[in-house]
Amino acid sequence: MAENFACFEYKTQEEVLTVIKYLTGILSTTGMQLIEMFSPQHLLAQLHDGNPPMTLTQEAPPEVPAPVEPKPDLTSNLAYSRSSVIVAILMVLKAFLKMLYSISEDKCSKFVLGKRSTIGDKPASRRHEKPISWERIPFAVTEVQTTQDVEVQKQTFLTIWSEDGLSAEPMDDD
């Protein structure tokens, strides 16, 4: 489906922005849940704007022992890992559409679904005709099966999540 969204012939920027807006909604919920599962410290660091995350023992009173989290089994890990492949595909798709149609994150965040705007009425013009690439996500084309695959996908997901927003943004032309 992501490849279909990547190669549609969008007529207006509103169409592209609508897809990006829905992708952002999914990433802000499901993506954050996966980050919390894979790396709670990573999530805390993001929430504290890059400040070192507080550990559970620093936040809890001394008389309250830190909770022990049960280790998920391979089946749970596979499910989370496969979900992270989907979310990583959505992150790559969002970045691809923004780059392909020269749409900045600022423009995406200002766009309101259903509200008439001059941004939405502009024609959508592609910068190139190259197809979307999955080379950053090895398990987009191969199935996650082993414990080693799970760990590789987890690290891939965290890397892509960390890099999201760090790549150069297209310049707004309004």
C-alpha cells in the first residue's frame, strides 16, 4: 500500500498533505507506543528535549522498589517487531512524499483537513520520478523470523525514528 501511495499522481498539494496528515496521526500514536516498548529511555529523552532521562529509581521514593518488567516471549517480540516494520515503512513514506513534493514539516503541521487554504489548491508537482526505496528497512522485503531478526529490526526502527526530522527539510515557497 505504501508503494501505491508513493506513486499516485496527486493533482493538488492538498491530496499529498491529507496523506501526510494521516501518516502523522498514526506515527504519533502507534509509533510512540512502539518507542515506549522498545526504548523507554529514548522516549523520556525525547520528552525532556534531549536532557538525560530520569531512571525509575531516581523518580520513585526510596521505600518503593522499582517494578520488574516481565520479559516478553519470542511471539510477543515478533509481533512488536513486525509492527515496527509497518511504522518504519510509514515514516519512510512520509519523508519520501515530503521530499518528492517539496513540502516542509511546518507546512504539514499548519495544514487542517477540510479547511480551504491556498496551500491545498496549489498543483502538486513531483521533483523526480524515482520510486520509493526500502533499503533502510531490510525487513520491508524480508520477514522477521528469528530473535536476531527482532533485534536488528528494533535497532533499525530506533535509528529511523531518531533520524526522522533530522534530514534536510524542503524550503517553503510561500
